[in-house]
Amino acid sequence: MLIEAGELLRTIQTPEDLRRFSPSQLRQVCDELRQFIIDQVSVYGGHFGASLGVVELSVALHYVLNTPDDMLVWDVGHQAYGHKILTGRRDVFHTNRVYGGISGFPKRKESIFDTFGVGHSSTSISAALGMAIASKLKGENRQHVAVIGDGSMTAGLAFEAMNHAGFADANILIILNDNCMSIDPNVGALKDYLTDISTSSLYNRFRNEVWRILGKFNKIGGFQKLAAKVEQMVKGAILKQSNLFEALGIRYFGPIDGHDIQHLASVLEDLKHIPGPKILHCVTIKGKGYELAEKDQTKWHAPGTFDKITGEIHKKIYATPQPPKYQDVFGHTLLELAEQNPKIMGITPAMPSGSSLNIMMKAMPHRALDVGIAEQHAVTVSAGLATQGQTVFCNIYSSFMQRAYDQVVHDVCIQELPVIFCLDRGGFAGADGPTHHGAYDIAYMRCVPNMMVFSPMNEQELRNLMYTVSLDEFKNLKTAISIRYPRGEGVMPNWRLPFEKMELGKGRLVQKGTHKREENGGIAILTIGHIGNYAVIACAELAKQGIKPAHYDMRFVKPLDEEMLHEICQNFDKVITVEDGCIMGGFGSAVLEWIADHDYNTKVKRLGMADKIYEHGTQMELHTEAGFSPAQIAQEVKKMMNVAILKF
């Protein structure tokens, strides 16, 4: 379905085309760009509210700056749809987040206008500052702009970057896109501070006059130092407390209306002529221009496809009950356990909806905490809680946990603290692409002492393991545990079963196989996590052809079930390991290491993510690319057994 752009938008292939318009035409460009985003996302899906909120900012930046020579970094990248459409990707935007199409986030390989890959948050100031320092060293006269949301500003990296920017003597403009939202409403003292600035009637009364006089004076060399000092005194006196940004040596401008395109363009033009580090505070509305998205900003962050007229979000209708999402199994199970155990607490870094911790937050707001986009803090505050006897479930996306690896090692495992890490989005994350794939957690967690690594094959295993580690006896083990599960649905519509205690470090036999001494025998499939359900499908198809491999759901990567591995190696001379994660250092590597250490001659084939970056697509498309779809598992069994490969 081809979606037509508006009269002005259809003439824009690059920002150079945009700059041919008069300032009075920019409002129409914004209206057409906003409508184009609504039209596209309603049909093809994707992120929604964030890009609608920065339409005017996207237009103003490319209108005023000489991009791509002037360098623009977006933070987080899901607000960059307008930027992509204005920079040569309008006609292919329907392939956004589709396998083989353009990325849903800025990506250096995709466009010269994408100066930095930004699938995660809070990196823009550091990246733009590095670019600014390099430009200064090379004697280049460029603008360097970091557009950062107020949610992203809560991360420690943003403060580290501002601390450096304040004394780096580099030309950088930080644009604070303040809409009080990340995916969920923002939390913390910074949010309250920004609200205080943007709603201070006294400050706003003086703001324009101070800016008009002192901002213009700063262009005149003789007045620079005096003007900057007077400006700082006025701002500090008007605000209830010292300006945080000014205290760091970053000149503060604003707040201004981020939807007033002509004023925004005029302000940006003025700021181009003011050297050094500065910040422009823009107040915007996430979902601007689509009433339903403005009213329910969390729901419309990434709603999927919808009817743009009625606002009805398209959902599949099933005739029979469907399995729940793993994240919802986690959320409901945690609340169920917390109702029985007053020591249980939940922690998440700004992902209460994405992790379903919001279920417990609603029922027990003092025992389920959103700490903002601050994964490092989330891990260490969990460690602090654990020192006081609390049973802490720290829920972080697998890919985001990489940002807090040092804290896992030093603050949790070295101190033998029993923090329970629940890693959502383990494995391929789908259309969000490489910045969100949970590819490495098995490998990076299993190498750390005092860490157990578990992955459930279904909802019941997730519930039972959560129950088991919530018992006080788990704390006596003095070990943390990583529980990883994928994005999307499980396999059990009837999943709310009574809790059963699990034996830690023990796997289970899913299907008996013919042993190596029997005809067509001698091969076992070892799986970890939800991907084991692919092996079930493969085994069912192989059985129709008289081939019966054994299938073991290992459950634990660390500790491995050694008793089961001895049994496997004694009865099968061929093993296939399957994991939705990297094979370098992952589950298959753990099995290979164990086999080598115990002097077995078992032949092993590992299936999983190769040593490459996988792009975006559906999970099945990516599983097929990586070589472990159900059909490919079956084919590998036949290949190892020297059986003719037939179509699945």
C-alpha cells in the first residue's frame, strides 16, 4: 500500500530541499510530516508517540543546521521517524522495522545523516561531545547537537557527559526534549526539577527579556564574559534553586514551546552563534497531533497497526484461549508471590509496562519500584536491598543488562548476594533489531562466579523457578541467579498452575530417543529455554520418518545437570545444542567444555546465533537466518545421522 506524502513533503528528498521553503511554510511542512507518520504507522506499525512529539523539532533542526555537515544525534532513536523521512528515506519508510528494510532507529550504515546508532538511551551527549572535540582538534567549524529526552537524562551516562561538557571547551548544543515521559511516565527528582523550571511563572516572565538582551550581547566579543555572568546571576535568583545545568558550566536557555516551529527555528538560529556548551529546554507533548496518543502516552508508544480514524488498535481474534506473554507471567507471578512473602521487592529501570512489573506496582507501590533509565543503579540498589534480607527481583531487558555488567560482578556476585535477575527479551527481540536482541546474556552471566543461569521452556517452569528462588533457603546459597525468557508468548494457555519447588541445577527429559546401539539411534537434542519448543516440533516431524532423537530440556546453563550429561554421553554419540543466543561462550560452549573435561568423544553441533550482528525482522525470520528454526533443527539431525534431507 503506497501512502502519499503531502504537497510540500513530497518535494523533500534531503534537508537541502527543506531549506528552500520560507519560514512561513514550515507550519505546513510540520502538519504534512505529522500526518505522514500517522498514516505510515497506522498501516505498518512501529513506534508512534515519540516521533509525533518532535515533528517541529525535527523540521527546525534540519532547516537551521547544515546537516549532515552539522552533526545531529538523536536520543532515543525511536523519536527519529521525522528525521528519517526528511533525510531521503520517505519513499522506503514503509519498510521500517521490516526484515531487509530500514531500521527503526538511526543507524550509521543506513545514512550519512545518522551520525550515531542510538537504539538505547542516554548516549547522545557523550557521542556529540566526542564529535565536537574531534572537530575542534581538526579546526572544523561545525555544529554538534544532541537531542535527548528527559527520560534519557535520568541515566548516569548523561550526567557524566554533561560534567565533561561543562569544561571541555567544545561547541555542543544539548536539546532537552521534555515531555515527562519515556515509555512510562518519568520518575525521580530530575522530573520534578524540570517541572519546576517549566512552570515557574516568575522565571518565564523574565526569560524572554533576559534572552533578548543577554543572548544578543553574547555575540559581541567585549560583552561575552559580563553578559554570561549577569545571565547566570539572574537565572539563579529567579529559580527556586541554582540551575543544575548552569552549575555544570552549561549555558541554559528555555524553556520554550517545542511545537512553535517558527520560534523554535529562530531560537536555533540564534544559538548557532553562541559558542561553547549550551542546553535548550524544549517542552513537548508525546503523541502531539493525535488526540488518543496525547491522552494515553504509554499505550500509544508503540501501539501496532490501528485505524487512524477511530483509533481502534488492531488485535488478532482467536477462537480458543491463547498462551500469555512471558512478561505477563512474570508480572502476575511476582505479585502472587509478593502477597505470600512480605520480603519480596521488584525493581525495574524505566520499563514497568515492558516488563509487566506495573502489575505489582499498582497493587504494592512501595514494594515495586521504577528507578528511571538507570540500569547500573537498579542493580546496585537491588544489592543494597539484598544485604538487608529483602528478596529482590530485578527485571531488566537482556540487552539493557549489558549496561550494568560491572555492578553484577562487583556489587552482587563478589559479595555473594542472592539478587534474582529476570532478563526479559532474551534472544532475538524482533523488529527492534540489534540494539535490542538479547544475544549475549547466557555467555556473560555464566562466566561470573556466584551466578546461576536458568531459562524456562514454558510458563510453568518460569513460575516454579520464581517460586523456588523466593524461598528463604535460596538466600543460604549465597548466589545470584539470572532467569532469562524471550519476548512474546509462551505455549501454555492454562498456565496458572499450583507452585512446585524445583531442584536447582536439574534438567528434564522431554522425549526418549533411540540409543546409539539401536537402529537409527544415537542422537540427542539439548535445548535451553523457550526455543526447546522448536525441538518438540522438529522431533514430531522426524518421528513421522522413523527417526527418534532424544530431547532434553536442560533448564540450567549453570550449574549444568552433570548427572544428565553423563547419561546423555553414555547413550548418544551425537549431540545437537540449540539456544536463542550467541554460540560463542553460550550454552553449547558450556556443554562442549563439559564433554571435553570428562573425556567423552561425543560429536557436538551447536545451533544458535553466529558471530555476527543480526538486523531486525520477525523472530521466526531471524531464527531461520541463524539456522535454528524447527525445520533446520530437523535437517541438522538428519545431516548428523547421514539421512537424506527431505523437505520439512
